[in-house]
Amino acid sequence: MARGWESKSVEEQQSEAVSPADKSRRQFTPDELAKRREQEGIFLTRKRILQQMETVQHPQHRKMLEMALSELDAKLAKLG
């Protein structure tokens, strides 16, 4: 029976420790969340393109990747 009381106390302590952090966390609007998701997607695509540029050998393919990279950079600049 003592174990049950101990675990209950630990559980309460853990929930109290977590709740102040939750209150201080900033809430984002749906628009802000959408913007962040779009930025993350662009960053991932940009990373993939940079990886491809390290191994590409054909000049036309490299040019295509460079153009895609510049478009992604323009989108990032537009998003802020």
C-alpha cells in the first residue's frame, strides 16, 4: 500500500513540474503554424538539393538544381 501512495506523490510532482513549462510556452496561431511547416518543408527540400549537387556530374542537371535552389531561397526570403 505504501507503494501506491509513493507513486501517487511522484505522479503529482511530475505533473506540477511540467505544468509551469506548459503555461510559459507560446501558443502559435494556425497561420503561424502553417508558415513554420512550409518553411520546414522548404529547408528539407533545400537540404536534399544540396546533397544532390554534391554528386551531380551532368552540367544541365546541375543547372536545374541551381535554379531550384534559387527558387527555394526566394520562397524562404518571401516567408521571412
